[in-house]
Amino acid sequence: MADWASAKTSMSPGGSGDEALDKTNRVSARLKAIYKDNILPAEKRYRYDFFYESPYLTDVEFDAKPQVMLVGQYSVGKTSFIRYMLGRDFPGARI
């Protein structure tokens, strides 16, 4: 296992989550470094931004919270799926 992910973290029920946050920050920092050191030079060399009209990634893309968009027709189970994934109801869920 990679050294940046091998640190043991324990989440106690009353814990503050500092260990998990620290590990998340280390993983994020390592992903940024991998992109900048390995992927970005290849994108620049082969002009990825020109052919695919996609700008190079910045630190903002790595630091932003992930988002998911769930799309579907009326009454196909989108809200039920979200409830299932969360294991509970959520604010704004109206059927």
C-alpha cells in the first residue's frame, strides 16, 4: 500500500474526525502531485486542451466537494434511490 494511505486512523464514536480529515488531505495532496508531475506534462505535450476543449485541472478541482447529478423521468425511483444510499430521509425529499 502507498505510504500516504498506510497510516492507521481510528474513528471512535465520540471522536472529532481529525484523523479522517488528515488522511483525506494527504490523499488529495498526493493526487494533485501525481497530476502535476505525470499527467499535466502529457496533456501539455499532446495539446489535450486544444483537441478536447477542456482546460487543464487546477487545485480548485481537487479541493472541491464531489457532486453527483441524478437524472430520470418522473416517478422512477430517484428519491427512493437517494434514501437507500443515505439510509434515511433527507431534507427536501418530497414525493
